Amino acid sequence: MKELRERLEEALAVDASFDLVRRVLQAQDRAYFFYFIDGFVKDEIMEKMMEFLLERSDADDPSMRQLEKRLFPYVEVELCADVDACVHAVLSGVLALWRQGDDTFVLIDARTYPTRSMSEPEDDRVLRGARDSFVETLVFNTALIRRRLRDPRLRMEYFSVGKTKDDVVLCSIHGVCDPQLHDQLADRLKQLQVESLTMGQESLAEALIPRKLWQIFPLVRYTERPDVASAHVQEGGIALIVDNSPSVMLLPAALLDFVQEAQDYYFPPLIGSYLRFVRILVFFLAQFLTPVWYWLNQNPQWMPQALSFTLIEGSAYLDVFWQLLLLEIGIDAIKLASLNTPSSLSGSFSIIGALILGDFAIKAGWFDAEILLYMAFVALANFTQPSYEMSYAIKLFRMCMLVLIALFPRWGLLVSLVLLALVLKGQGKGYLAPLIPFRPKRLVRLLFRFSIRHSPKSGHHRNI
């Protein structure tokens, strides 16, 4: 039968990978084998470990348990006789030590993960408040939440997901979080059968929360801000933290949760309420402005007299519908191009994009000036929503409304509104809360920013 060391080396395929290091040390007439991944363990730590072993002057031959207690002064040290568990530990960055003739390993958590600085996130900035953000290292992210929530009821439950054993942490406050939702998520994480979470939290969301094709509105909120995640957990929600991802998943998520921002809570209640009102107004305008305007232009007899100046005869060569649709696609094309544009050329790209969608497009007869104005407002309105998933859900349904109005000029708007109601209802139970079921106090708290003295102890709960 192969000894423990050979079984570990065979499972790790040590000789096949240059970064899997096997270091053999001869000390006290015994051979010590170190297994680790280069880049996760610092040279200074290895030198200190070897120094302890070489300078040991014990006349007796201590057991591995005695070695663990007396010669390895690290915080997390444990014995392990399971080869599969040792393989997973080494691949996670843990240092494994085996002594010749023994039947167990010593696992020493002396890893140091490469990480970036905790600078302010790009998409959810605030004028005041904390400037730190989540990073790609799981332990750092849990520490950022622990730093804000010094509550003994705070639970950080670890799960190993997929064949590649990706690390996932379920963060909640015991006694505040809905126990049914907690147990439901924990059971799904334990039973999850996926190959790996290569795309981080998005891979987990798709595997964890099955959704239909018509469920275009997001069922999960994401944040890179530790203060937002901490507030969500304190209100009774759950945060799912995935290793190698700088975003944290917030569950449960309802439609009106997306009208809140961290910015609201770093200003006095009156100013925070005003900012939220503006955000809600822009939220509705982004969804309905161009479809309602297009429908009124299709049915000018129903256009209010005060808004009759918005009617256009369509002097451009393209029909109004095709102008709106092409501009919707063109704005996304510019966004995608800007992501791949070097920062040194971003200014030139902005000028070119403005010329193409501005004077040049009008003079060439492709677009009407009024339509460019409306679409420019809609494009700006999308940037007021920090959730990319919500902004694109609004965009896709806005394009669907335009198509329905073009197909049914008279009843297209009504059909699209009915379809919108059905889609929102099909998102899941509680997605329209506190509108359905109607809870006036909760609705008022979502629409207005109240003082922290009047904040409830926990939030709403919704099954997924």
C-alpha cells in the first residue's frame, strides 16, 4: 500500500506543475516534506519553519501532535489524515507538512493571498462616507463586514461549492434573518451541483436561483460597498460572499429595493428623500418616456394640447420607430466600445461618438433632432441606476414596448403595460412588496428617507 506522502503527490501531480512545490528537509535524522503553492507562501515563513525544525534539540522523538503544539507557532494549525482534504487545503494555499514514517499531515494556514487595495468602487460612489470596497479575497471581505457589525449574533457560514470547491460564505444575523429563507439558501448551497464558479457571483446566482426566460428583472442585488452589505444584513437580509469576486450578493431583492442608494444615508433625511424622489422619477421616465411619446405620435388625437409641440412629422429618411430602435442599439455599442478604449484615447472617442450621434446624423438625414434629445435623456437616466442588471432590464422592456406599439399603434401601449404587469408578477412571490401585498408603512419608508431613530429592527422577507 502506498504511504500517505505518495498518495498526496499523486493526487496533486506535483511533478506536472512548476508552481506546486515539494521541499524536503533533513532534520534530526528524519525527512520532512513540505507541500505548498509558490506565490501563496512567503519565503520568510518557510525559513522560520525550517529554522524551528533544524534547531530542535529534543532527545526524544515527539509525535506529530507534540510538533504541532510546540514547534509551529501559527494561529491556524491542524492535523489531517484525509488525503482529499489535504489536496483541497494545499490548492487553497495552505502549507502541508509530512514527516517520514507518520500517518498524518500538519496543515499550517500561513498563506498570503495576492490582493489589490480597497479603493472606492467605480459604480457606487458617494460624496460622503466610507471609501473602502470589497476585493477578490474572501477573508478580507468578511473582515470588512465584521468591522462594521460587532454583533455576536452575526454568522459567517462557510460552504464549499462545485467540483473545484469554490468558497462561499453565507452572512446573516441570527434572530433577525428570516429562518425559512436562511435554511432554504443553506440547503441549496449544500446540494448545489456545478462544475465551478468561474464567473464568481453570477455563476452562483444562475445555479442557485433558477429563473424563466421572461424574468428579465433582477432577482439579486449586487454591491461592492461593505456599508451597504452590512446595512442589508442588519435589516434582516442575507449576503452571499463568493471568493474571487469583489461583489457581494444581497438577498432577498424586491423591485423597490433598487431605488435606494448609499448616498441617501450620508445626507440628512430631507436631502436623502429628495435624492430618492429624483431617482424614482427618473426610474419611471427611463421606462416610459420614449414608448409613451412614440404612442402619442402614433395617435396624435390623444396628445394633450400642452404637449402638442412634441409631435414631429419625421423629416428624416428613417421612420421614427427605426430611429428609436437604432439609437437604443447604438448607445449600447458606444458603451461596449468605450470599455475597450484605452484611457488615453477616451477623450477622442467621446468626441467621435458625439459627432456621429449628433450633428452628422441629423445633417445626413438619418435622425430627427427631437429623437436624439429624448434618447440622450434616456441614456443619462440609465446612469442614475447603480444596478446594471436593472438598467438593462428597463432597456430591454422599453424596446419591447416600442415593438408592440409599432405592431399595434392603437392598443400597443395598453398591451405592453399588461405584459409588464404579468412579467413583474412572474418574478416571484414578494417581488412587488410592499405594493403587493400592500404594506403602507413599509412603502413610506422606501419612498422617503427617515431618521435612523425611527428605523425598524429588521426588514422584509421574501422566499426565492
